[in-house]
Amino acid sequence: MDWSRGLKAIKEKMNIIGFCALVLFFWSIILLAPNDTRVEDLEHRTLNEMPELNLQTAMNGGFSKQFEEFIADQVGFRTSFVMLSRNIESAFGAAMRDEPVLVNAGAMTGMAGRDDSDNYTMIEPPASVAADGNGYSADSPQSGGDSDGGNDGNAGASASTSADGNDAPQPGVDESGQSGGSSNETEPETAETVEPIRAGPVLAFTDKLVELYGYTSGSCTRYAEAVEGYAKALEGKATVYSLIVPTQAEFIDEKYRYMSDSQFDAIKKVYDNLEVARTVDAYSILSIHSNEYVYFRTDHHWTALGAYYAYLAFCDAAGIEPVTIDKYDSHELPGFLGYLFSIHPTDELRENPDTLVYYELKEPLETSNRLLHKPLGDYVTYSIFIGGDNPIYVIETSVKNGKTCAVIKDSYGNAFVPWLAPNYERLIVFDPRKFTGSVVKTLAEYDDVDLIILNSAFGPGSGGFNGLLNNIR
């Protein structure tokens, strides 16, 4: 019996030694392997650096938390591990089903609240969802429709817009300067209170990712007031246009639209409250062409083609003769994986990435600054359009007609601005997330000015952009 107990003890020790060796082996691979250079490209952010150890960070726990984040970013094969995790989750019944899943449905507060952990919720839409239940009308948001533009509370979820790889996240603010969400809250914003927001999920289909939408009626009203502030301040000096762009969530299969608030209603709410400023109906033309490649499948932005259709809508509102797309050559940059892919990377999407298409005039214009920043290597980003987000970007063109177009924009404006070049002698682009001067004072020296205030529907819907607009007026 003694020998059997001895054998059992040896076996237990061997199990412990084997387990420890296995743990040591895997930790050695994880920690000693070369850093994964794909992380920054795929996750669209700057990796955490080694934190500074001092008395304050040691005492308040800040060092340990930052060090943990640093170690997590330095793990070798990080991207492969993330992909493996996503594939395992998919294998257990999430993304491989016919119905899409909700990704990242946990509570978040704009960019500051985003984390890298996904929460999946299976989608079970009602047996029947009325096609017009959210105010989806054939009428444009600026003419007709019976909706009062308010939040009817039927949204299953709402979303907050996120940044692309070149946007610097701000606490509580997304890439459009917003802190997205949906609520019936209509109390005025103050320095002490901000509108409550709900989760910002992404609806993950096998072939595309769609960020769901929510808005508040009060935010739309205050956005209209901010736009009107420009129209009144520049009255007699410039014509002010409001151009609100619906996002892809507005045009997905109607049986999933109940999950988002109506962007038609949100846009109509803004436009109904404008008196001096003019409106641009991008909604109708994008709705007509929504079956074309006007939105990316792995990113939250629209494509250059989508921006072109909005350019046509602007020209119609401004009485300008547009340059037709047949005057351009199109060029394709394959392999684009956008910000939404970094939230939910799957093999299916990696193997079927977006193609970034840009357009160049067959008879080029001379410009003082570049409209397109073509990549030098293989890494394709949305920042090809006017180089991404700058506080102010001035472009002088060879079109000597004395006309100036100013654009106050979120990142949706980047793909829109190049289309304006053939119609203006000068383009001035303001990004209110970074610009700290006064738009009105800047434009005071120019005559014959069109000012376009362009946002995706998240801008007026969630409220964060309102203060930014007022701050730089």
C-alpha cells in the first residue's frame, strides 16, 4: 500500500509540475514573442506606453492599472488571439447564424466608454415590423411627412459614433464630437449636466457591420439653434446651409430598423426649426441610391460615392451646376478595414475587406493644398480625403470665380470636400473638435461665401456637437 501512495504522490507532483510548465510555456510565448505590429492598424489607436512610476501613481493605483494596459498591448500575437476569441464566440452560435448579432452592447460613453470586450445579444425581431413605423417616409425630411421629429421610444438600441484611425478620442466625446444616445430628455444642456445616453451597439451581419442610431428631440432643437446662430451672424455676408447625412443604419433591411431611432425624424426635427439657414436634402438621394456602395461595410463612414450624391443635393439647394461624375476617373484601393472592424474583427470580414474608391478629375485643377492624400504603402485609411481632420484647412483652386465655400464638419465632411473644388476658388474647412478661433471672424474678409455645416445624423441627434459649434462661431 505504501508504494501505491508513493506512486499517487509522484503522480500529483508530476501533474503540478506539468501544469506549471504549461503555464510558463504559454506565458513565455505571450510575453517574450515580438510585439504584434498589426495591433495599431487593426484597432485604430495608439498603443499604451510604459507608465511612469512615481509616489502618486503608486499610491492611487494608477500605475498598476496603466501597467496592466501596457502589458496587454505588448502581448505577442495579440491580433491572432483576438481573432481566435472572435472565432470561438462565433462557433458557439453568434455570428455564424443567419440573423445578425449585437456587438459591444454594453453601456458606453462615447469614445471614453468604449472597451475592447464584446457583449453579444441574439436578434429576434418582432414577427412584423411596419415599414413606416419609425417615420420612414418617401417625403424628404424638409418637406412633408407627419412625424413630429420626436423620439417615439420604439428604438431597441441606440449608438454613439466612433473615431477612425486618425481621430483623437476625447473623454465623453466621439469622433464627431458627440456623446451618442437616445432618450426623451429635453432639458437644456449646461456645464453640469449632459443628456443621458444608452448603449451604442453595432449590428453585426456576416458581411457588414452597422452602428445603430439614437437621438433626442432636445438635442435636435439645440443643434438647429446653433446652425441658426451662424445664419443670423453671417446674414448678408454668407449663405448658410445645413447638410445632415443619414448613416447606414437608416437603410438596412426594414425588419431591423425598429432597433434604431428614425434618422428621417431627427433630420426633419432640425430642418423644421431652421428659418434663416437653408437645408440640403441628402436623405432623399441617399435613400434612392442606398443599394449602391455608398457606405463602407467595416467602417462607420460613407464612401466617396455617397458623398458625391450629397454633393448633388447641395448643388441643387444652392443653384450650382454640379460637375458630373463622368468627368472623373475612379481609382480603387483594396484592403480597407475600418473602425467597426476593430470592434468586431472576424475572418469573414478580413477576407472580404472594403475597397476605398477615390475620384480624380480627368482635367485636373491646380490646388494649393491636396484634396487627396494617397497612401505611400499598403495601409489604406479614410484619411486619404483631405488628410483627415485638421483644425482648419484652406485650399485655393485654379477656379477664379471669386467664390468661397466654408465647411464646418465632422469626419463625414472629409469625403465631401473634394467634390466642391471645381465650383469654388477657395475652400476653408473647419473641424470644431480642433479649431479654436472664430468662423465668423475668419470669413469676414471674404465675399460671396457659402457656409455648409455638415454632420452625420449623430451630430444633431446626440448633442455633443452643439457646444462645439457655438464655441467657434
